[in-house]
Amino acid sequence: MQNGGRGGADLGRPLLRAAAAASSGLLCGLAFPLVGWTPLVWVGLVPLLLASRRARARHLPLLAASYALALWAVVWDWGPGAVTGYFGQPAAIGAAFFIGLALFTIAPQVGLALWAHAALARRFSIALPWLTAAAWAASELLRGRLLPIPFPFGNPWAILGYSQADVTLVAQLASLTGVYGISFVIVAVNAAFAETVDSARRGRGARHPLAAAASGAFALLAALAYGHANVGPEASPGAAPGARVGLVQPNLDPASHWSPSQYGRNLDRYLEQTVELARRERLDLVLWPESAMTFFLEDEPAYQRAIASHLTPFDLQLVAGAPRVAGEAFLNSLYLIEPDGAVAARYDKRVLIPLAEYVPLPGLDLLRRSFGQIRAYRPGAPSAPLPTRAGAAGVLICNESMFHELAAERVREGATLLINAAHDGWIPAAEYAEQQLQLARLRAIEQRRFLLRISTSGPSAIVDPWGRVLARTDPFSEASLVGTVHPRDDLTPYA
């Protein structure tokens, strides 16, 4: 009977710890949009960290998986529906796909951090919050970077630092350390709380809990002090004259974008909305989103003339997305078009979305998507920033804004502002779109550049170099934005 009772306890404790880990995943997930309870992330990891201390090494993967799946349930709840709408697959396949993504990308990262925390907790107390934070941030960096395994892939979704995009003082740390430094501070505070609770529970005296709490408080105060010293004034005039830019968000039916019967038809709506905006506001540059033009621009002189007839009266430059054909290859491009309709420059997307824009593994047809005339895209070659009237524009098409190294690359190429053109209508979930905006805002802070995010369905936004949203649209609305941007050529410590 004693052995049976001990066996039940041995089984029950891992399950209780797994439940604690899942509660951490839920709490941290609620800090992201659409719920956006930002303060929760500062204590959300405490149950997970406490559970990992008493767990055996072989149980840590269970804790990591429980955390990852609970986080997924909140942050990626749009995933199954996206697979259904985008690829035409059953919801069960969509759920399986995103569960697999959580288990094979987030769970290993968390498992590494928990193993480090549990090992360090046996040797350190006062320094433990900082050491745990370093381990977590390093594991997030490994998950969030583009790694060629076996094709360029990274999953920076729900990295903890992104939850603080609206906390201006804390978010400024990204200009020094990137988003991972924000995660470091978050985890240091959580680990300080966990160490304080654990030390008090073990009766180690007041010195250890107070010292642990002080180490976490110091990390947070240092981040706030850095933010206070480095945040710019509201509506900063900048060193160079500003340019007036307009963003056109038509919120068209995504299914019509690649329908042969709709070839070129959406152009009328973009032109009408552009003229309406230009009549109200003086503009230097207008932006349309990724895939705005569903035709091959350079092969359609009649469409080019139509665009010119609408731009010339207002002397407008246009940046707009369209597919491009080069030999037998199709590319996802963003064009800079002069008022006379001439193509001045273009950017071809370099980092494509596996399965959505190309099939990375031969024979993997389950999630293959039809692009109408286009079967799959190929990555583009490096190119100079677009020479717009607003400045040298470094382009990040859609998912490229998720990767900090790509934004840094654009700045090294000479970009004085950033443009993120996206086609978000395929995923009909506001939380997805809001989370994408969070990711893009950190790129603005890391590089200290104005960022123009133009989306087919929203939110589109004008973001200043400190990550503040100066103007934005609502998701799934027909709207337009106007604002002033200033080119910058300074470099942050992170850049």
C-alpha cells in the first residue's frame, strides 16, 4: 500500500507541475493581443519556474510542452482557421499543424531554459534571476533567428519581449539589445519573484529573498532608466524635412486577388481610393500593400498608363506590391512607380514563407496552395533601398518584419526608413494582425527608423522611431492614413 501511495504521488506531482506550467503559458499568452493584459507577463512565469525546481530532469520536457501548448491556445488560436482558409484543409489538420509547431519550436526553447534554471538554482540564489534571464533570452534568440534547417526558418512568435510594445519606456531597450533584452528583464523579474517565494518557503532568512528581489528590481529600474534617457519627443521634427505619405487599405476580398476572373480588376478600387486621399491631402508618396496589383506590371503597359493618369495630376510617387516574372521564376515584389507610371525601382522578397509561398520539401503537397497563374515564388536577390521622396526605403514584405536581422540588413544597405507591406486578409483574425503590428514596431525601435506598415486588411500604421503608433487603421476596414515621416541615418547600439 505504501508503494502504491508513493507511486500515485510520483505520478500526481509531475501532473501538478505540468498544470502549473500550463498556467504560466496562459498568463503569458494573455499579455499579447487581443487581450493585451501586459502586466501579467511580469509574473506569469513564476509557476513554471517554481515547478521546474522540484521536477526531475526527465519531467522538464513535459513542463515545456505544457507551457508551449497553453501559450499556443491563447496566442495562436487563429491558427487552425488560417490553415482552413488559406490552404483549404480541415480544421483538424490546421490544429495538428500548429500543435506541432508549438512542440517543435517553442517547447525545445523553453526546455533548454528550464534545464538551465533548475541546474543554476542548485548553486546560486542572489544571482539566479540574472542567470535565468540570460538562459531564457539566449534560447529565445535561438528560436527567433532565421536558421537554415533545412530551409530558412525561425519562429519569433510570442517572444516575451514583444508583449511590451505598448510600454514605451521598457520597449526602448530594444535599441540597445533587441527584443531579447526586453525578455531578459521580464524573466529576471519573474525569476526574482520565484526565488523570493522559494527562499521564504525554505526558511532561508530574510537576506536571500530581499537580495533576489533586489536583483530583479534593479534589472527593471535599469531598463526604465535607459528608456527615459533614450525616448524621443512626441512628433519629433527630425533633422531632415519631412515627407507626407498616404497609406491605402482597401480591405478587399482576399479570394479575389488571384481569381483569373478578377485579373486587374482591383486596380480600379486602389486608384479611386488613392485619388480620394490625394484630393484631401497634399502627399509626396502613396503606399499600397503587398499583392495590391494582381497582374504583371511590366507586361501591362495599359495598366501602367492607367496608374500614371491618376498619379500625374497630384505629382505622386507610388509604392505598391505585385508579382513579377523573371524567366521561369515568379517573385513577390514591391515597386516604386514615378508619377508618369515609369518603374523607378523594385524590391523582390528574399525570405519566403514555407508552404504559403513555396513548398520547401519535394513531394509535400498536403498544404500546397494554388496561386492562380503563380505556382510558387522564388527568393529575390539583394537590392538597394527604394529611392522614395520620403527617403531610402528598406522593404520588409509581410513576414520579413518578424526577423530583426533583416531590418538591420536593410539599414546597413542604406535605408533611412522602413516599409512593411503585408497581405493579411488571408488570416481573418484580428489578433493575428495586431500581433504582426507588435513585431513590426520593435523593428522601428531597434533601428530608430520610421516604419510604414501597409496591410491589405489592417491594421496599417505609421510608427515613429520609438515604436509609438502615430496613426493606424482598424483591422478589416476600408481606410486610409496620412502622416509625416522623417528619414534618419543614425545607428543605434543594436544596429
